[in-house]
Amino acid sequence: MQGYPKPMKVFVTRRIPQEGIRVLSKSGVFELSVWDSDEPVPRAELLKGVAGVDGILCLLTDRIDSEVLDAAGPNLKMISTMSVGVDHLVIEEIKKRGMRVGYTPDVLTDATAELTVALLLATARRLLEGVQEVKSGGWSSWKPLWMCGYGLNGSTVGVIGLGRIGMAIARRLKPFGVKKLLYTGRAPKPQAAEVEGEHVTLGRLLSESDFIVVSCSLIPETRGLCDKAFFSKMKRTAVFVNTSRGPVVNQEDLYEALSSGQIAAAGLDVTTPEPLPTNHPLLTLKNCVVLPHIGSATYSTRGIMAELAATNLVAGLTGKAMPSELAL
Ligand code: NDP
Ligand code: DGY
């Protein structure tokens, strides 16, 4: 039909919650193609799927690099990721090509902060070990010196990256009786006053904290930040928790620190790689709790993330302001 605009093509790299699909379908402007599986799209299918599209809705498991951008071709105008983390996107190249990026900050902050607190408590109070002892018959009696861990009351907590999630974690931890809250980051944050947070050097945070929570984004400055030197400055009784991204931690150095008693315990929601191979040395340690990257995994949060990612995509492709556009 002459003059009738061609529908814009969109590739969605995974089966996502209905809330997102509903937004895309209702918009009526897309020819939608979905990799309709719970498992990640194989690389070859991704490259095929994006050919000729105007927009991509992707997940943190999809590496969107120059090869994908080239495979998509000149129509590609925007990428919407159903995540707040954007380390899987080649931001500089996307920027150079004049494309826009949508992401999902804020809507997952509470869920991720809640999971971080749960992981910290599970690690510090040895919940998984305790459950295992019950199941295996290792629980012989109530014993004064058995299954002791570390409590938050009167403690010093160090937050690496007091951003949206870092603040939400701090707010939740304070009522446990935390005495001092330290944080590091590029600059002091005015909002830290709400949790009486003190901006300190990394060295001071490491040597004074009883609990260290990593909630920064993965950028070149934070890649490998938690290494041998880092762990060697921590207290031997300190608990380390990472819910940011796996590559912030040097896992060989963490294994060494945990197995030698350099630090007390670690809780990880993120690892390198993901999934962590079942024969990975970290999984042999009783003082290491590893979760499968479930920070934002509540039913409602995932629905809202999908809806926001879809809304960003529709807005970006129809020339409207996105609710959450990444400043490039
Ligand atoms: P924000 O951008 O609000 O926070 C990131 C913080 O990291 C900022 O405060 C930033 O400080 C800080 N930062 C940057 N560089 C450093 C550094 N060298 N040392 C210390 N801090 C630094 O993002 P969010 O809080 O929304 O999310 C943070 C990250 O959490 C995401 O990027 C993602 O990787 C991860 N995440 C993980 C989830 C999970 O399921 N486990 C769920 C959701 C997010 P400044 O402001 O000074 O730049
Ligand atoms: C993100 O959004 O970056 C998380 O890792 C998953 O929700």
C-alpha cells in the first residue's frame, strides 16, 4: 500500500514477562520477533535475529558488541536492556553510531537491596551450613561454641558504591544496629547523610569494616578491584558480599583469602563466569555462599523491568522521551 509506513522491526532476545510483550504488542508499530526460550539466544541466532531490525530488547546475558551492531545494519536505532547494569553493551561504539540506550534503573533497587541483606545475613550467620548440618545429622546437640557467626549489631559496614542500590542496602542495614557506615566512591554523596554514611578511602573502609558490601557498577576502574591486596587489608573476622558484577572480584584471590582464613566468609550473587561451573573451587568452601544472580528476582520486579524495557523501546523508536534513557 503506497504511503503506508513499514512496521519497525524489533528483536527480543529472550522470553520475557508478559508485561513487556503486552507493551510491545499494544504499540502496534512493530514487527516483533522473539527468541522464545528461557535460555539465552545462541550467538549465531542472535546475529541472524537482529538482521535489519530497528531496535533490540536484550538482557544482561547478551553481549551487544560491534559484531551485533554490524549484523543489525543501518536501521538499528536503539537498544533497550532489561537490566540496570550496562557492562554487556559496547557503550562507546553505540554512542559513536548515534544510537540510544534504554535501561531499567530504580525499579529493581528494592528487590536487589533486599536480596543483598538476605545474602549478608545468610553468609554471616552460616544459614546454609546450618541447614546442611540438620539434613546430614551433624546436629548432635545445642552447643555453646557451634555454628557461631557474626552479627550486625554494633558493627561497621563498608559499602563500595553508594548508588541507588548501595543506598537502599545501607537504609536496610542501619536498623540492625550498625554503629558506623563507611562508603567509597568517586565523590562524597549528599544523600549519605540519611544513613550517617562517611565517605572514606578504600584503605580505611577495608581495615575498619566488619561487613563489606560491593554494589558499584562494573566499569574499567572497578574491574578486578577486589584482589589479593584488597582482601589482605580486610579484618580476619570480616564478611564480604558482592551483588554487583562478578568481574569486580578476582576469584582466585578470593578463594585464597577464604581458604587461608584471611577473611571470614563471602556471599556472592554474581560470579565469573555465570553460571559458575559446579566444580569451581569456591563451591568447595563452607564459608562461601554463592547464589545464581537473583538480586532482582521477584515476580513483580521482573514484570516491571520487562514493562519498562518495552516502554523504553517503544518511546525510543517512536521519537518520544524514554522513561529511562541511559545518558551516553
Ligand atoms: P548506580 O549507578 O546508582 O550505582 C553505582 C555506584 O557505583 C555509583 O554510586 C558509583 O559512584 C559507584 N562507583 C563507580 N565507580 C566506583 C569505584 N571505583 N569505587 C566505588 N564506587 C564506585 O547503580 P545501581 O545502584 O542502580 O546498580 C549498581 C550495579 O548493581 C549495577 O551496575 C549492576 O551491575 C548491579 N546489579 C546487580 C543486580 C543483581 O541481580 N545482583 C541487580 C541490579 C543491579 P559515582 O556515583 O561516584 O559514579
Ligand atoms: C541488572 O539489572 O543489572 C541485574 O544484574 C539483574 O537485574
